[in-house]
Amino acid sequence: MAANPLIDKVLEYLSHTETVDTLQLATEWEEDHQRIVGAVKSIQSSGDIIEVEQRSEVRTELTLEGREFVSKGSHEAILFAAVPSGGEGILLPDLMKITGPNGKIGMSKAMQAGWIKSVKEGNSNRVVRLKESIEDKVQETLRNVAAGTTELDKATMAEYKKRKLLVQNTVVFMVLRKARGFTTVIEKPETDLTPEMIASGDWKTKNFKAYNFDALGTPIPAGHLHPLMKVRSEFRSVLFEMGFSEMPTNRFVESSFWNFDALFVPQKHPARDAQDTFFVSQPSTCNSIPEDYMNRVKAAHEGGSYGSSGYGSNWKKEEALKNVMRTHTTAVSARMLYEIGQKKEFVPTKLFSIDRVFRNETLDATHLAEFHQVEGVVADKGINLGHLIGIMKEFFSRLGIKKLRFKPAYNPYTEPSMEVFAYHEGLKKWVEVGNSGMFRPEMLLPMGLPEDVRVIAWGLSLERPTMIRYGYDNIRDLVGPKVDLGMVYKSPICRLDKQLCGHSFGCSCNIQKDEKSDASTEEEEASLMSAKAQVRNSDKAKTRLQVIANHLALQNNKHSEKSEEKQQENMDNANPLTSHILDTSRGRPAAGVLVKLFKRGADGNWVFITEQSTNNDGRIGNLISGAQFTPAIYKLNFDTKSYFTSKGEKTFYPFIDVIFEIEKPEEHYHVPILLNAYGFSTYRGS
């Protein structure tokens, strides 16, 4: 006997017939349909007892008002019956009292049917019959619909639905049949194979419950990344793609010298007061500042040097030695720039940091005493404010922020300085997203950096983008003692809107074209011109790179129509190593870039193999033959300086080296490069 009596009832019924549906059972047994469906699902879980086919059909059913029509008649028929026969009629107010709230509808429908008319009489109207008797077709039709003996045409259906007399519902039901293991008695299947069953041999006759391979497993206890860390990971990925290196940021406690003085912040600046900065009581001072560097900083502050008049006030060493909780990660940048200045030969550098800083802030919905700062620094000769704006546009565009504005601002250690504003599509207004500027000579020259070296930098918080990304309006819901841990577990991954193209750049279909390709050069040029026109004319503003990538995808689709054997022959024999370069600043392939291939010898030195320039499609496909391609460490050298010089631009990188190890030379290797004057990125190839 099953726990649910309906289970036995369904099985008993099915034992006397070949097939039955759940709606039929619900009607015959006057039982709720969902209860019968539940019983069927219980039978299904017990094994191969019944076969179930799910079906659906649209059913027309009467509403409550429709059922009243069937029992009492339509509004128009009721009103007609209330009008006296014989031409005497009845005054309209009296008729409305008799028929109640449905009188007006009945009056309208009866007049449309030609059953009655209204005659002006004094200040009122008299309603008289035009027919002695009528047939209530609405009542009769609804009665047939309820009995299932008629189907309505579209016009009648629309009319009755408009009058809310009936509705159409999609009914889902099940059709049941006997299965191979059909039985009217259900035994609870075994869920475990025990040692006792094996020893006794009972397992041979036991009915075991089938495995449900779609069931979710037991959740594994594991750590979860906080939303801040997820956004941080995305920011790091963007900066790495742009060619930046990460600075060490493990000094939460910093001396006032590196936090303020090295940055040319005067010792009387209000930011150095206890109202804005946390001072450390133990240890209260540091003793590891380079003496000669400190003296140069002191001279810059007091009397001025390096073309500056300084601040004209006494600079106190004891003030510089005070330990503080760092108020910005620019203190880390200062240390790194000092280290660069001590090297014999200057090397252009791109650095970034993302870590915590501490300020004595008044806590509110958008401010905490502890938060994260994102900072980027670029040091090179001859760079200017235009390079800073270009880098920031590139950086923020990779975060999905396309509209930027720059406003002049003041910072003690940068000149010129700019606040960065972005247009917030949700708020429909411009909001501040960061600060930026060029470090002052009074800060850089005491560090030992060459006079022609310029350093540009920018910074923003990590919390504000995270709040926007995850929809928080109170930072205390994101960070602090009242944070809901469930939020940490359930928060989705962070994927910033930083798509570069509509095609999987660097995928295996980016194979060097065969000279006998079916697609002619003229056709490809026409396709490219069409793509450019699409850029100029598109109101939806696809980026140039997206359109060019779509153009490349069209070409690749043509190449993919070659036979698999031909592709394999091209990759294994002719082109085991290929490369492809896109100039993202122009939105087109980078043609004419000189690429050199080197192989590391047994003595550790690089051995030159060959060189070649990219074609009009930005491609190189025959750098090395399959016979020469052996397991080793290789280097591709891209001459970016010559390329951008020919374009009338300066680049941060005179060349790019991509070093990789080949273990399986029989496979195809592809090195794709995204390039602009401010940086580059490479992705895993095929």
C-alpha cells in the first residue's frame, strides 16, 4: 500500500486500460488535477513502471459571469424580459431600477439586437418592445461551450472574451501508459548497496533506485571572493593587458617622508593633520630614509631648487620621520621612482598598484576610514599631458567607460593636474571617477631621475566602481562588520564591458591565407571599404576595431570552407608559426611591422633565424618551416618604433619581445598582438 492513496488508484485504473490522461482521471474522480500529477511523479521516481508523455492543449472555459449567463440568462435577455409586452413599455429609470448595475449593458446589447427601442417621453425615455419573444443565443452558446459540444468562430470568441464571459487557458497534462516494469504494487527501491546484501546475495533480487545524474551534488565548503576582490581582479587584468607591471604594496605603515615629503607636500599642509591622517604611536618614527636623498628633498622644500622657489619654510626632519597609516598608494610610487632614479641607465617604466589606504574620514554612505586605491604610473622621456589623456582613455574604455571629460585641478605633487569625469548612463550625469596629473620636477629630480624624464600618473578608488557594478548605494553594505556573508557567496563574477572585437581574435581560424585563396584581393578591399563606410554611417556607433574584426571574421569564414586536410597541411608543413597584429588606435591591421624570429641556443644566447614585415592584413604566416621548427625557446621581436615613427607618433615601447617555449612543434602556434602607441597586449593563440 503506497503512502498516497492516489498512487494505488492510478495504477489500478491503468491496469485495466492501455492509456489514460490525467485530465480524464481528474474529471472522473472529481479530484484536483495537480494532486493527480503529483501522484504520477511519485510513481515515476519509483522506477520503470509507467511511461509518461507530457502534452498541452488550449481550453476554453467560462468565467464566473459566463456561468451566471448559463444559469440566469444574458443581461440583454433579462432586460428584455423586464419590459412589458403589448407596446405599453416602461420608463427608462424604472427599468434601470429593476435590472440593477447590469441594466446599461443589457440595454445596449438589446438595442443592438433590435429587440427594443427607446422613445422620448417628456423629460425621460420610455423603452418598448420591438419583438414579442426572443431567443437568448448568448446563453445557449455558453451552455454548449461548457458542455464542450461547440467551437466558436474568431469573431464570437473575441466578442465573448471582450465581455469577459470566457477565457482560454493552456492546460498541461500527462498521458499515461504501462511500462516494461509495470506493477500495481510499488516497493520502495534500495538506495544503498550494503556489505550485508553482497554477503547474502540479496542484491540480486533487490530493486535499486536509479542514479539521478542531473541532481546537484552536495555544496563543497570553499572560500568565496568578495565583490571588491572580483573587481580588483578585473582591473589587474586590464592593466596587465596594457603592459603595466604591479608594484609591491605591502607597507600599510609608511613614514611621513615617503607619504608626504617625497611627493613635495608641504609639512604644513592640512592633509598632514591628525584630523585627516592616522599617526602610529608604536613605533612612532622610522630610521631608514636615505640621508642624501632626504637632504635634496629638504632643499627643494625650504629654499627651492631645480627651478622652483620651494615653500620658504623650515623643513623638520622629526616631522618627516613620523609613521602614519599610508593615506595613498602614491607613497609606493615614490619609492619605486626613487629606485629607478638610482639605476645607471634609465628604462621606460609602466607601473600600477591596487591596495588599501587609510584616512581619518567621517563615516557615511560613501566614505570609510579604509578603502582601496587604484594607481597607474608611466615614466618615460618626452611624454606629456596628451599621453596621459590617451592612456586614461584607453584604460577607461577597457572598463566600458567611453565618455570622459577632464577638468583642471590642483595637487601638491602634480602640475598640471586633472580631475577625470565619466558619463554615468544610469544616473544620466557626469560623475568624478579619478584624479591625474604629471609629477612635478621638485619631486622627480631629487630622486635622481634624468631631467628629460616625465612621469604621468592617475588614480581612482576601487569601492565606487564596485558599488556601481553590484548596485550598492551604501558602502557599509559592501565593507564592514554589518556585511551579509550571503552577499559574498552569491555575488556574480565581475565581467567589465571591455570587449575589443566581435571575433575570437587569435583563434585557430586566423591562418595565413593561401596564395590560391578563392577570395581575391579586390573583394577583400571592397569588404574593408564597406566596413569603413559602416563605421562612418552607423548611428549605433560600433567601434572601428569591432567593425574591422567583423571584416576579418568574414574573411576567416571564407578560409574555413577549405577542407580539413588542406588546413592541416598548411599548419603542419607551411605555417607552423603565425602572427597577426591589429592597430587598435586606428581600428585596422598593422601593416609593415618588422618581425624578427630568434631561437635560444645551447649557450643561452639568442640566435637570429629570420625576419619579415606584416602584410596589408597585418599578418605573417611563413616565418619558419616545419622542418626548422623544433622544441626550443623562441622569441618574436616586433619593431614598433619604426612602425609608429612612420605614422608620425611616439611610442612608449621601441620594440616588443614575446618569448615562448615550444614543446610540440607538430602543432600550430599563433601569436596575436593588439597594439597602440600607449601599450600592447597579447592573448593565448591557437
